[in-house]
Amino acid sequence: MHILFVDESGSPPESDKAHAQPYFVLGGIVIPEDIWAKVASDLARLKSHHHIDGEIKWRYFAPDRGGKAHALSHLSAEQRETLRTQLYEVIKHYKSIRLICVVTDTVKAYELGYIKTGDDLYWYSYKQLTERFQYYMQDLERVVGQKLNGMVVCDHRGPKDDARLRELHHKLMNGKSGVISAYGNMVEGLFIAPSHLSVGIQFADMVAGAVYRAFRTTDRRFADQITSAFRSSPAGKIEGYGVVKFPKGW
């Protein structure tokens, strides 16, 4: 079993706010079940070493400006950077971990006739992400020569948003249209967990944040640290495989 943990960076805006929020990222980290316990142990070790009580989130690494205290408030800027690097080292350490992200240009997406709302942005980004996860499972299955299954775990967003996403996920898994991929390797159902209770979602948040920053500010310092973990083509191409742009062509 391979588990795709998903979190977002940025928010899918409504059309009138797209220029102010030009990018939206869904970040995914694929963790095989046989190494999940090791990843969980690594995260627990880092939290203990840095005396962290609570979840780790990308936004907690920003400089504090008198806001609400959080799990990293006691760390200096230098200590936070060390921790961030150590988290990315965990990702790179396990060769069977793969990263898949969808980067949506919200302005260009709204130029498409079928994108009308922020929900549409999330839905089509999620579709791109789960399709690439299915393709990855198919590719891996051919390599190992046996049937492999995958499941998706998403961060809790809110009762109504969660219910909507479950419906969309069900539609994808059971769709018969030619524009919907066959999800033959996917376990039925979508699992939703609060980020503070999920090791995988905390890592997915760190991945999504790094990719969002790379596109929003062209600062690639953090995305470059995890480049080797992104899904890629046999020739080593990441774009379209591990980093997917929506819509195409930008």
C-alpha cells in the first residue's frame, strides 16, 4: 500500500481575487506503508530534539511578528532553518518516497470556460494530483511485477469542504467519462485527517509550502532541497510528472 498525503499552500480564490492570489498549490507526498512508521519515528525524534510540542506547519517558519504563539515560537530563526533542513533530509533519506505537486495559475485557470469558482480550482487541481498518483502506481507496478494499491489522505479543511471533497473523490473513482482516468490501483474512499494528527500531512504541508514559494516569489532555496524526491520521467524530467502545471502551457 502506498499512501498519498495531501495538503495545500495558498487558497483557491474566487475569480475576482485571482490576480491577488495568482498561485495555488496542492502538495502530495507518497509514503509506502512499510516505511511510514520510520518516517513517524523520525518526525518524533526531531520534535523531541527541538522541544516541539504540537504540529509543524510551513507558516510557522516565518519570522514572528507578535502574533499568536505556536509550536516553533521558542526557536530562533537559525534553529528553525536547521529544523526545516532536517525535515527535508527525512524526505530525501527514503528512496521510495515520492513527491507530486500541482501548481495552478489561478488567472489562467479562470480563462478556461469550465472554471467558475474556487471550488472548481480545487477540484481540477485535485484531479490532476490524483491522476499522477495513479500513473505513478501503474509505473511502479510494472517495475515490481505485482499488484499495488494506493489511498489518499487529505488535510481536514472544514465540514462542508470535506463533504464536498469526498463527493468529488467518489466521482473520480467511479467516473466512466473519457476525460476521467481509470483509477485501477486506488482503494475506494477518501480519508481526511486533521494535520496535527497526521505525520504525512505535516510533511505534505512542508512540500506544498516550498513549491508555492518557488513559484510565488521565485525563491527556490527550499524546493531545491527536495528536488531528488519528486516523481520524474525515465529521462529525469520532473515537470508534468512530479510538478504538474494547471492549466497546461504556462
